[in-house]
Amino acid sequence: MALKVAVQMDHISSINIAGDSAFALMLEAQARGHELYHYTADRLAMIGNDVFCALEPVSVRDEVGNHFTLGEKQRFNMADVDVVLMRQDPPFDLAYIAATHLLEKVHSNTLVVNNPAEVRNAPEKLFVTEFADLMPPTLVTRDRSEIDRFRDEYGDIVMKPLFGHGGAAVFRITQDDLNYGSLYDFFAATFREPWVIQQFLPNVKHGDKRILLVDGEFAGAVNRVPAKGDLRSNMVRGGAAHESELTEKEREICARLGPSLKEKGLILVGIDVIDNRLTEINVTAPTGIRAVAKLGGPDIAAKVWDVLEAKVA
């Protein structure tokens, strides 16, 4: 059965198809004969309890610079769409939160992936703290005295904004780093929310593993190794993708998280693990599907669509 599939994303003209997981899901949906539509979140409109949107029919091709064709916009009641893939990149700000509220209105009729209410309630750097025993020592605050105490106890630390993404504004501060005070002032002037401060894990040089789970089950993994001279392993920051098998501890982490993810309707999730320690649970727009496939790993896009088709049916 052909499904009507609407993809809420950053405009398709702006994406890097080599690593974009939304694009991988679109290619798979198209190959299965589903009707694909494209839109950006600012087009959503609510009247009473109905949510409308101008959707553009879209066809996709795995060709750099020639990867999509859009048709004329058509106004849809989003309750008439079978599946919505909520895939725009963070920042997880008020605009993002507003979009989750609007999509929550249609979630009883339309399968929204991931569940918009649970995405709203599970910002990735906070949701992960529900599994604090699996994490490195972590502090969430913007209070200087608390950061000072944490730094005195753990020495080298990493500071990052609570709602950051893609490795932006992630800093390592060594115990004797004279830039600490200036960095604190920079964060205080730039980010209104609290920040995440974690004990630095030296083995990040060997990789930050992205593990993908589909409907609570392990689906594939890729080890992202930082570029020389960089702390960050994110592939958008120059990290290199390598094949990876799960350690026994990583399998335990997946087993711990899986039931909670499934219960919350978080169908596609990416977790980050450094040296067998869980650091983030990514539920907004997790990447890694294409990297896993390119390294000869499982076809995670197919796994996702197997699950979605079964749920709609």
C-alpha cells in the first residue's frame, strides 16, 4: 500500500546528501512506492484542532547537485497524511518546540516520527541523564561555583551548550587552562540555557561511537574518529567514519535504553558512546544511516521503513 509521507526538514536544497539520514529515508520510501512530500516547519498552520500545511511533491535522486525535484505546493490537512518524518536539524528552540505541539495535534491519526511529545520532553543532553550510571560524571548548570567544584574534582572537563548540536561550541578545558575564565564569560554571554560539563574522556581520540537503534533494537553502528588536532568526532566537523562492532558494555547500554525508547515512540534514535560511556541520546534528527551503509553495514533505512509500514498497517 502506497503511503503519503511528508518530510519536515531543512529545505532539501541545503542538505548534504552524502550524510543526511532524512535523505536516506526518503530514497527508501520512494523505492517502496510511497508518495513523498517536502515541507519546512514554518509552513505549519493550526485552525482549531486541525493542522494544515503546504506540501510539495518531491522526487529524490542520489546524485550530488541534482538530488531532488519539487512539484507545486498542495494544501493538506496533516491528519490525511500517513507518516510525517520530523527531521529538521536543531537548534532545539521555541520554534522547534512549537512544531512539536502542532504535530502532536495530528499524531493520533498520523504516525509522526519520532513521537513529537516525547521529542519535546527528551532533549538529548537531558534525556540521557535518566541513565546517569552509564555516563561519565556530568554536571548541568550555568553556575560558576558549581563548575569550579566539578573541575576541581575531575580535572580536565568538556563544556558544551545544552541545546547545541553537530559538535558546535564544544570545548575541552584542562585543569591549568588559562582560557577557562574567558570561556565561561563567552558561554554566559552567548547561551541563556544551562550548559553541560562532563569529565573529559581521553579515549575519545580512538573514536566516539554512533549507535543507531530502531524501535528500541540495535540496528547499526559507526565509529567516528576525530580529525588530527580536533576534540570533536562529528562527521560534519571532519571526523572520519570507521566500521565498528559493539563491545559487550555497548550491548548492555542498548539493552537498558531499548525498552524506554520503544515505550516513548522514539523509533529512530542515535546514541553516542565514548570508551563504553554513554554521552548523548539523539532523538531529533540522528545521523549515521548513510555512513553505516557505506561501510558495508546494515540497511538501517530499510529497517526503519519495515517498522513504519507495520505500525501504519
